[in-house]
Amino acid sequence: MRQVTVTEHLLVHQRESDMATGRFTRLLNEIILSAKLISRDVTKAGLLNILGKTGEVNIQGEEVRKMDDYANRVLIHRLERAGVLCAMASEENADLIEIPETFPVGDYFLAFDPLDGSANIDANVSIGTIFGIYRRKGGTGRSVTLGEVLQRGAEQVAAGYVIYGSSTMLVYTAGNGVNGFTLDPSVGEFLLSHPNIRIPEEGRIYSVNEGYWDFWDEATQEAVQYFKSPNNHNGKVYSMRYIGSLVSDFHRNLLYGGIFLYPRDNRDPKKKHGKLRYLVEAAPMAMIAEQAGGMAIDGHRRILDIEPQEIHERVPLIVGSKNEVLKVQEIYARHAEAAR
Ligand code: FDP
């Protein structure tokens, strides 16, 4: 069988779209090369003495792990030189990352989480890199304002993730379906392994951190209870699967069908909108889910319709198979109606 590399796939599809300038391909190629570098080091993290924490605390108030820091530096180093970006936003940086004077600027804006799920690194659990790509919506030149780059997730021109699991995979969409590529380490290429991924319309899995049950509102409790109940619409309890690493939980549900929830809770006032960040987690996953035939909401609204106001804005995320997400939306709507 002829094997298609991600670059070949990109070149063929680039011709079919308005991204025919080659700049978009350049951008994705830099992300792909960064992912290979991160993958190489994630797989031998224990040997490189890079496990553990740096001792610093990031903008989210979380301890920075050495691998987070390394992955962040790899992505910034490669992408600031690419000549196709006007700015970047990383989960690890408080502000927009500007392109240094020494490198040319372009009109794409990249938002990324260099290593999501990093609380799992030391235990060798799958983690990932998530990204969303936008076009600058105004202004020219080197100085970029938030207003020029913060946009609804629906404006993403592409989104994807790389999962560092038992194999390393790139899953991405440029608005024309979702494709998955597996890294063949012997040749150093991502090869098309999962063409045109479709999420099953209905699944058998629910994924949520149920330890927070007491901090949830009644709508969320009812929704989760629904999946645990043998009296739900298909008369079978769902299986609970929660890795605690968004990329891994999302990826499994994308392939097998199911629903992932990170709802709002009342544990910590800073997290009253949940934990996940709109730009670097919710919006890219929502675009992939929709492109694969699934859905993503914050309980009521479509994730891709939300207009973020800040780089690190958080949002509740309910994403996965259509039937399960619709069910949760219906429960939330009923509770909202009753509260009126
Ligand atoms: P992490 O903090 O390890 O980076 O947003 C980050 C994230 O992981 C997600 O990948 C994951 O889904 C979630 O946090 C897990 O949070 P809880 O431990 O609160 O369940």
C-alpha cells in the first residue's frame, strides 16, 4: 500500500483551498517538526533528567514542569523564525508572544498549549500538544493588539493536536474533515493512518472528574447521573473513562464515541468557568469535534461561537458524540428554564 506522508497530504489539499500560498503549509510543517522534537524527548524523558518541576509557577498559578518549559521553548524557537506569524499565545506565557525584530512577520496567529496533561508526565501517561491557527483580523506590522488576534473559535483556519502516546499521532483539521497521522519513528515521518475521522454519533463512554461532584450545579449532576443510570435512553450504563489528560481523553472518545465534560464548579472562584482555556484547549478541540461530526458546547452555547476577551480565558467544555452532547444541552436548558 502506498503510504502518504503528512506533507504530501498537505500539499495536495493546499491546492484545493485558499491556503494555496504555501505559507500555511510552512506553518504546519514547523508545528510538525516541533512535535517530532518534543516527541523524541518525551519518549526518553526519564533518561534526559528532564522530568519534574522547574520550581517556577506559570500564569495559571500552576507549577511549571521541565518538559512543559522545554516544549514551549521548542515551539517558540521554531515558529518565530517561520516568517508566517504575527504573534503567538502559549498556555505558558502571560502575554502575547511577539515576533522578534530579526525575523519577518506574517498574518497568521497561533495559539498553543505546548504540553497538555503535563501533571501526568512523571507517570508516563499520554500527553499532547494542542494548537489553533487564526488569521490576523486587522492591523499590519510588528506591533499586534489583542483585538487583532482574539476571535471566535469558528474563525480558526485549522486546529489540531499531537498525542504522545503508545505511538505519536497528529490529528488535525483545516476545515475540510479530520485526518490522523501516526509517526513512524524509523523514517521520522507522520503517515496517514486515520483518514477522514468521524466520531460515532452515539458512544458508550463518559469522561469527567467525578471527584468534583459536590462542587457541581444540579444540571451537571443530573447530566452525569444520566450516563450512569440504566434508565437512560439506551437502557445501559455508560463506562466511565477519565485519564485527566485532555488530549488523551478527547482522542479516545473521538475514535470510540462518547462524551467529555469539564464543567464549571464552585471550588475555586478563579475556576468558576471550569479549568480549560478557551484559546488553547476548548476552541481547537471544538473545531476538531465538529469537523468529525460531533459537537462542543459550554452547556448552552456552541463553543465555536464564543468570543474570547482574554488570552487565558477559561470555559466549561462538553464535547463529543452528537447524541450525548445534545442530551446534556437539553438537561442544562431545562434547569435554566426552571430557574427563570
Ligand atoms: P494538566 O493540568 O495536567 O495540564 O488543562 C490541563 C489538564 O491537565 C487537562 O489536560 C486535563 O483534562 C485536566 O487538566 C485535568 O484536570 P483535573 O485534574 O482537574 O481533572
